[in-house]
Amino acid sequence: MYEKSPSRIGFIIIPIIVLLLVAAAVSAFLLHRNGFFDGSENVPEDDSYVSTPYEQNDENNDEMNEPEEKEEPYEPEPDPIVTVRDRYDRIVWLDAGHGGADGGTSGTLDGVRYLEKDVVLQIVLKVYELFERSPTGIRAFLVRSTDVYIHRTNRAPMWNETADLVVSVHLDYFGHEDPAVVQSVAGIRVYYPQEREYGFEGTGRINITDRQFAQIIQGNLARETGARDRGIHQDSGSPLTIFENSTAPIVLIEAGFMSNTEELTLLTSEEYQWRIARAIYNSVVEAFRFQRNDN
């Protein structure tokens, strides 16, 4: 039987169609895998990819676009000036007389010469220690705590701005050609200034006069030491320099005679110095119980 041979055109077209179908199928598969048909962007999956600042969310973009505000440097308000008067409610100044080149008076025991400046400093330092350990809240200041010279005219300016009370400690001397007369003079006395009008506008915050303060001091010294009570004395004639320049209630204590051997022995002993110190301390505490001023 005679068979017709396929045409040459058929041999060419059929392979071409098959190749086109295969190519279409492969393309469709690749496009689907890369997300072409699910609406996603055609971006390669790469873990090392980092978005640029412009690809951040809108909030970040707003922050990026706003100009950077410069922070003003912090300047704290200055602290209010706190004075010594503000910090302490009750203030006493303790003045150890003389010092440095000014030795004051002197006395001799067993060939040893004692100077007034040294003995009074020992007493004043004990008074200061009592106030430092005190629960009363009274603040004590020292005119000098070592052997230094401070001129008399420079002492009152040290305390005039702050002191409520001032206690100046000294020692006495009696000279006479008869040794027996010299040894007969002993005891404690307290001086206070001439009457003056405070007006209580200065530094004093307690309503007490110089005389009242002197009476308190003298009474406590006589009781505590058992020494001869030589009383209180108003400074008359030419006033003592520290009295003349001081604006606060002030007393000057003559705590004993260095010319009297028996009294000098006591004055140079620790036990007797503590008696004097306690008397001064108690007197100041008592003085602060007086009625307060408004200032």
C-alpha cells in the first residue's frame, strides 16, 4: 500500500512549537517563584541587605528631616549665701589674751617661768572643748588657738559681725617690795565695759547687759574654784581696747594672780584649769537663757 510521506514543513513547525511551550512553562515557573504573581516586589532575598534611612518608617523619616536642636548648657542657680549668723543660732567667742611676742604677765615656780599667754590659752582651749562636746547647740569660736600675736585693735573686728557673747581670759599680777604683801593678794575678778547703749541692733541676740553677764561669770567662777571673790568691776577711765571696739556683750576675766605662788600652782594645774573652764562654760549657757531679741 502506498504511504504518503510527511511534509517537510511539518518536520520544522512541530519542534518549534514544542520548544516554545517548554520555554513558556519555564518562564512561568520562574516568575511565580520570584513573587511576580503575588504582588510582592521583585527583590532578591539577601540577608546582607540593609535599608537606607529613606526606607525607614514615616516617624523615623520625620525625625531625620527635623533640624537637630542644640541643648542649652545647664547653669544651676547660685546657692544663697549662708552666713555664720544664719548657720548658728547662738555664738560665743573665746579670747585668750596676749600671744606671740606679747607674753603678758608671768610668774615663777621652782625656777620655771610661766607666761600668761600660755596659761590662758590652755584654759580657753578647755572651754572650747566643752562647747564642742556640748548638746546645747552653742557654737564657740576662738580668737587664737595657737601662740600667735593678734593686736588688741584687731580682735573686736573678728567677732563683731557674729558674736552674741564674748569672753576674754587673762591673768593678774600684783607687784610690791614686800614679798608677804605680794603673796597676800589673790583671787578672781571680772571686768565689764562702761555703760553703753546697745539698742540691741548690733550682733547680740540675747537681751543681756555687760554687767549682768559679768555677774553670772563671777558667781560661777567663785563657786567652781573656791578662789577669793574679788567681785565685778566696771572698766572706767581709759577703756580697755577690746571693750572700746566691741559691739557684743563682753567680759574680761582675771582668773588669778601669777604673782601669788599658791595661786600660780593652781593656775598651772590641769584640774584647776578645768574648774575655770567649766565655770565659763556654765556661765555662757546660763546667759543664753535670757530673753531673746527680735534681731
